[in-house]
Amino acid sequence: MNNDTVLAARGLRKDYGKGEALVRAVDGVDLDASQGETVAVMGPSGCGKSTLLHILGGLDRPTDGEVWLADRRIDRLGERDLARMRRTDVGFVFQAFHLMDELTAVENVELSALLAGHAARVARRRATDLLERVGLADRAGFLPSALSGGQRQRVAIARALSNEPLVVLADEPTGNLDSASTLDVLQLFEDLHEAGQTLVVVTHDARIAATADRLITMRDGAFIDETRLTGGTTGRLGDLAGMDG
Amino acid sequence: MTWPEWMVETVGRVRLVARLAARDLRRRPAEAALLLVTIVAATTTLTLGLIVRELVGDPYQSTRGATAGPDVVAVMAPPPGETPGQPSGQPTDIAALEDLTEADSVVSHSGPYPAAGAELEAKGQTGQTVDVQVIGRDTTPASVDRPELTQGGWVQESGVVIEAAFADAKGVTVGDQITLNGQPFDVAGIAVTAASSPYPKATCYSACAFDATPDELSEVPTWVLREPGLVWVTRSDALGLASEPDSMPYVLYLQLEDPDEAREFVNTHGPRDFSVPGLLVWQDILEESSYLVRDAQRVFLLGSGLLSLMAMATVAVLVVGRMADQSRRVGLLKAVGGTPRLVAAVLLAEYVAVALLAALVGLTLGWLAAPLLTEPSVGLLGAAAPSLSLYTIGVVTGVALVVAVIATFVPAVRAARSSTVVALSDTAHAPRRTNWLIAISSRLPTPLLLALRTLGRRPRRVVFSILGIAVTVSGPVAAVAGYAQLDEQLAAGGSRAESVERLLPVLMVIMATLVALAAVNAVFVTWATVLDTRHASAVARALGATPQQVSAGLATAQILPALAGAILGVPGGIGLLFATDDNVPSLPPFWQFAAVVLVAVVLIALLTAMPARSGGRRPVVEILQSERG
């Protein structure tokens, strides 16, 4: 691991079932994500991408192997410590958004900060700033049901950034979005990249993958290819994706 | 034979509704069973309350038939003296009694018989005397009121017959020796009569005190009899026991042409002053004979009221929970052509079917249990023969249906009228947004934040939970508030103590049923909440809430309504006591009510701990992957 490695995995394995029914979702994965780096993981459905992401974020536990976040081994942490780690060090973006239906956009965004113990006023101010950053300041008081898919995902991204995490883990962030909304989200990731946010993105979308610093291809639970891309480091994600207008 | 088309269509529709309703009930057997048990608890108690009253009539009527019981008992007291209640020493106007026998509607009579107050001391109980009324009877059988001997023989010189309930209470049997006012007598027999209600409510022919506490009894004048027993002696013995043989009460038993005209007879010949006899009709004696049953009936009706409310709250919670689950099914039904009316009919049919079954089970259980709880007094003949009148069947079935329909009608109609697309997308039961709760909760620690937001998602469920707990707690609160009175009555002994002792187990069973239903309700509501909030809980955990915080939030979401309900149950219970008892003692200290509230809340906390803990530890990834927004 380099000194600037934020997130690392060694010999990661995840099995489901036993005997003949055993399924190896993740099979001996090693990964390093450096500070400010964007890593894209691509592969067919069921190849273990999402499982890997969940393990990296402490939502799931590996059968074997190690996960390190900011020089701290997290795969052996108890549920309580994992939860605390998720509060401050990890931001999740899900394909299905997973917003609370009964909370407005700003309330959804501030929830992470409230759970992290920030004062209500501080959490609200930060949520309002983040919504402005994702271009939804005028939608702060809207319920998710009144927002488009792209707007919902931008709210989810704002929520993921609420506690200034070390790493943002995005699981198919454009999987439920139309082209225009995908562009919005790409633009946001570009902004995050420029701001030095470490990102690990699991995706089917080649346009997103093409914007990363590194592209990892996964099949049957294992990494089969890794490509270092030049474009990603320039921060011109949108250009590379061919979606600048 | 060809059936008309409309009939075929109707039968087909009914069969379809029945089949769909039955399948849905079978799909969730635990909920259906809980629904059934809840309504059965209410219908059983109600059945007991309604038929228990009818039960006592049978033994009394049997006794009346076997003993040629009088329709009217006439009592002529000696002229009063200057001191109220005390005789003047003037002779009793027996002729005034005899005049009654000449009345047109009187077909038969016996007496007048002399009656005297005396003190009885049983063998082996030296110094312990009890008050009795002795009635001087002929040694030959009378035409009206022939006490039925359950042991021994009829009165003879120095041989007395003791009323059965009194003999039972005092442990006196045939052959025992007793003293009356110090004079020795043998117990020749034990008998029952319909001319007096059984001990300790024996019909009184002079001044008597009943249901008095020891303090009250100490203030009663010595010439007043204290809960007297009834003893038959010969005429000469009765006269021998009286301090003033010429100035003692006389009793006359009358049979009328039509017993149902007894009250009219009293209205015509009833007392205007001390110069005419006092009259008592057989219905009054029946009423006095059934005081135990009256108390039991009050307890059952009260209990069934509480249980019905509890059942309604439980059914409402179940229905609201099921409707959320059924919205997709409703969508499917409508998508394949089901009309809103058909959908509503299917949903209502489920609960109506359960209610009808619960009414049937409740009627049966109540009918079977009634004799166990109201065994006839030893002072009456014949076993209790419970019967279900059409009135009872109608009321019990009606209450069961009302409980089910009130709780299900609105959700069923709403589900039926919902848009097919919305129902299919399963967003028909999106959580509610409660602005003020969300605003307040953002300033609170995480478990409270999660709890208040959980409560705000389903306000109706919260209301039903509060109602359920309030109803449950009001029972024990009423018991605590009335305990001082019960305790006093138990300590005082006598008839009230017997009544209390007999009813305490019944009260306990009703309380236990209420508490059991509330417990099941609490666990069910917590599970429903865990399932309903599984997505929100998973998101909260993904955002950094610990399993302990989520569990604490879920548990607190049950405890807060429980606390509100328990607090509401205090005035509810006190109100209940005042509404059902005219003689409410001063209320116990506040800490006793606070203890009831505390115990209720702690119990709810314990009951909900397990499902709440489980809810906080459900696998996050699994839930997030299964719930696509």
C-alpha cells in the first residue's frame, strides 16, 4: 500500500452457500484506491461488483481477506464500529437512490450529518450548501416523489458527501437514469473528482468507466483486467464521455 | 331445471368472494388466528355477561315450584313506639294481615306466623353468636311455602330447621345442638325456601343491617339484626323466644291467581302507613337471590366492553397492516376486472367471516363457562341450566360484526377505490410525513430521532396503539382504585366479602385476557413496524446508524405510544370505576397509579425488545437490494 492509499483490499473473498451450492461472489480481489483517484469497476451482471462495493464500504463482511480504510483494518470491526466508520469515512450512492420517501430533499441530505451527531443547524446549513452544489437548491423542500430520477440521484450524491467522507462508493449510479440525467450525474462526479474526492464506481455504463483514472474489469468474482486511463486524471470526465453538450 | 341467469351470476359472485377471502385468510394464518382470538375474548365475556343473569332464574324458579313459594310475602310489624324502629309494646294487628287473605286475586295462603329476632350460638362456638330471624311454623305442611328439606325433618318442639345457605355458612348440620337466646335446641333439619332469599341476604321481617363494615356495625342499635340467618321453629318456641310475645312481627304467605300480577297486588294493597302490612313480591326475592350474579354480570359486561374496545384496536392495527400488504393484491384484482365493489366485498368478507366465527366460538365458550362461574347458591334448588336466548345470540353476533366492520370498513373501501396503477406499484401505503415530528426529531439523539420519524410514518397505527394500551391500563387502574374498597369488604367478611371472593378470579381472568391481548398486540405492532420500516432502517444503517441505535429507535417507537396510552388509562380507569360503582372510596395515592403506568411501559419495553432488536440487525444489503426505491 502506498502512503496515499485511502482504500485497500487484499485477497478478498466472499462465498454464499455451502458444498455444491457454494457461490463465490468475490474471488481473491486485491485493490488500492489512492487519495483523489476515481476507480471504475465494470463487468457483467452477477459478477460480484456490488458485493465488492458493499464489502469495501463495511455493509457486508468478506469470507476471507482484508479491507483497509485510511490505514485501519475494517473487516474485523464490530457492527457498531462499522456503522461509525460509515458515518464519517464512507459515502454511498445507490442505483435505487434509497431516499426516505417521507423526507424532503434537504432533510434526506442532512440525515447523515444528524446521525453523525452534528447539531441540527449545522446539518441543515451543510445540506443546503450541498444541494446548491448539486444544483438542487430550488428543490430543497421537495419530496423525492416530486423529483425526477436524475434529481433524486443528485440528492443521494449530496447525502453521500454530507460528512465529507474519505471515499464515495457508487453502485450503478446511472443505472436508473435517462441520458440527460446521466449527464447531470457525470458532471457531478467530474466536480467531485476535481475536488479531490476518492471515488469507487461500479457501473455497466462505459461512458462513466471511461472517465475514471483506472478501469477494472471483473468477471466471476475476480479482477481480470486493469487499465490506467489518462483522461480521468485530467478531470475532463464529460469530454471523455462525449457528453458535453 | 334451469336456474335464472341472475341467480347463477349472484351465486358465482358470492362463491368467488368467499374463495378469495378464504385464500387470503389462509395466506396469513397467524394474523387470522390473532384476529379470531381477539374477537373471541370479547364475545365470550359478553356472552357470559348476558346469559349469567338468566342462569339464576332457574334455581330460584325450581325452588319456588318445589316449595309452593309465595307470590307475595306480607309482614305486619307491631305498632311503632316513640323511639324510631322500636316497638311500642302494643299488640300486633294480626287481623290486618288476615284481611289480605280475603282479597279477590288470592287463591291460597299460609300464616300468619310469628317472627322474632334472636341470637344463635352453635355448638363449639361458645361466645360467638350470630343474629337470626326465627319464624314460628306449624308442624304440619302449609299450603304456601313448604320449605324443602335437604336434610333431616321438619320443626318439632325444641327441634329447629335451619335455612340451607345459613347452615352451610355456619357449618351447622342435622343433629347439632344450638342455642337461641340462650335456650337449647336440636337441629332437626336443613331446608330451602323461596319465601326468603338465601343467606346472607335473607328477607328481613324487622330492622336489619346488610353490607355494613365493622365500623358501621358498631354504630348499629342492638335491636337491629346484623345479616341475620333464617331459622324455623314451632309457633310455641317462637313465642317463647320473643321478649314481648304479643308485640312481635307476623308473616303471611300469599299465592295469587296470576303470579305476574304480584306487583299490581302490592300497588293495590301496599302500605300507606304502619297500620297495614308491608308487602314483598316474589320478583324482589328473586332479585335479592341473584346479588352475586348481578355483581358478576356487572363485571362481565364491563370486561366485555373493555375487551371489545381492545379487540377493535387490535383489529384496526391488524387490518391497517394487512391492507398495506394487500394493496398489490387489490391492484391485481382490479387489473383482471374486479370492480371496486367486488374488491371491497372480498376484503370485508374476510373480517366478517372471522367475526362470525368468533361470535360462534364466543357464544359456545360463554355458554359452557357460565355454570362454572355462577354455581347456584346452596340456598336454592336445582342446577343452573345455561341457555342462549335469541337476544344473547343477536347481541354477541352484532358486537362481533360491529367490531370487525368498524375497524375494516374505511380501509377496505379506500383500498377498493384506490387507483389500479398506484395499487400495483405498491405505493398506496407510502409513509406519512409529519412535519413537526421531523423538525423536532432533528434536534434529538439518534434513537429518538429514528423513533419519532417512525411514529410519524404511521400516525393511525400510533393512535390505535395508544387506544389499545389505554383500554388495557384502565382495567388494572380501576382495580387499583377499587382495591381499597375490595380489601375493606374482604376484611369485613359477610356477604360482600363472599361476593368479592367469588368475583376476584373472574376479574383476574378478564384482566389477564386484556393484558395477554395487549401483549400480543404490542408484539404484532412492533413486528409490523419492523417490516414497515425495514427500508428506512436499512438506509439509516447504511448512513451510519448502529444496530443498537436502530433497535432502540424501534423500541422507543413502541414505548412512547405505550407511555401515552398508559397515562390516558389512568383517568380512563378511574372514570370506569366511578361509572360502574356508586360507592367509590377515596382514591389511593398517586404513586400507585404511577406504578401501574411504569409497569405497563416496562412490560411493553420487554415485549418489544426482541422484535426491535431483530429489526435493528436485519441484513442491510439484502433489504437495500430487494427494495428498489
